[in-house]
Amino acid sequence: MMDADRPVTLITGATGGIGTALARELASQHTLVLQGRAGARLLALCAELGALPLPLDLTRPETFEAALAGLGRVTNVVQNAGVVELGAVAEQPPEVWTHTLAVNVVAPAALTRLLLPRVRAERGTLVFINSGAGLRANPGWASYAASKFALRALADALREEEAPYGVRVSSVYPGRTATPMQQKVRAQEGATYDPAAYVDPQTVAATVRFVLEAPRDATLPDVSVRPGPR
């Protein structure tokens, strides 16, 4: 049952580093709907937090409408899910580009479209977890950066489109964050993974919570989170 006095927040990629940290950060004040791949990890996290599981394959947008059909209120949506595969343009096959763009751009756009009526009804907030790669493309990062530049464009256009409905739209740009995805990236870069050198996912989660709970007379269009001085 959903508490009418609590915001309902849907988080994609909830079983990843930032997604899990955010779910735990919000659990005491928000009713949660957590998207992830079907399996034990998603069910365990939902059991821990009293959340509603939303098992969804983000590469199959044709399945989204049916999966969301029984969902009730949704106040906020945090588009956090993402994939990364490093490689030079000269080396990456089309399949990598297609998969990266499908998960990082097409899925957020498709889910947003379907969820907008609910978010409009709540005058809620849409948050897109972007990346430093959405602001600058470095060698070896073309496919991922292209997806994040596109995600930024999606958020920027949506912000203007939804303002008349009272919906706020924010992009959050974390720098390197101590997550399993970052560990994979460092392995692909042939470098060591030192979590102490990166932003704690809990810090990103606290930032997203601030964006979601900011007073209604303010909107935070773009928020960057970078590792601080050590």
C-alpha cells in the first residue's frame, strides 16, 4: 500500500552502486519503486527497504507499458541505470553503440514518456543521473559520452516542455564514483581501482535527495558532483 502523504519515487538501476545508495537514502521518507533486472538482488533490496520491485529489461522498451500498467502514484523518477564499454571509435562495433544508446538514452526516454502523466499529477521531479562524460568526451569514451550528451539533451528539452505542468527536471553529473561500474572502467583502462580516490556513492545519493526535496520555489537544472580535496 502507498502512503498518500509520502512521495513515491521510482529509481532505475536500483541494484547498482549509486542506485542502491539512493534507495537507502530515501527509504525513510519516500515510498520506493525499484527497477532492476529480475532476480534475487532486486528482491532482496526491496525486502530490506519495503519497496515495490519493478523487474524490467531496459533493452526492450516495448515491454515497458505493460510492466507499468498496475503502478499507482509516481511523484519522482530518477533515471540512474546505465552501461559503459570503453573503446576507440576505430575499434568499437555497432553492437556496442546500439546497446549503450538503448540503455542510456532510449530506455530513459521511453520510461519518462509513460510515467509523465503520473509525475505531472504530482507536480514531481525527474532526475537524470548523467556523468562527467556528458560534459566532455575523452579518448576511448566516444560511445558512452555520446549517450550521456544525448541524455543531457533529453533532460534539457524535457525541462522546458514540462515546466507548464509544474514538473522539475534536473541532471546530476557525478565524477568518478566508487561503484562496481567504476571498478570495471578502471579494469578496462588498465589501471588500479582505489575507492578512496573517488566520490562515495552515498554522497551522490545525498545530492540527489537534496535535488528531489528542494523547496518548490527553486529548480536545480544541472548539478555536478566531483571528488573533493583529500
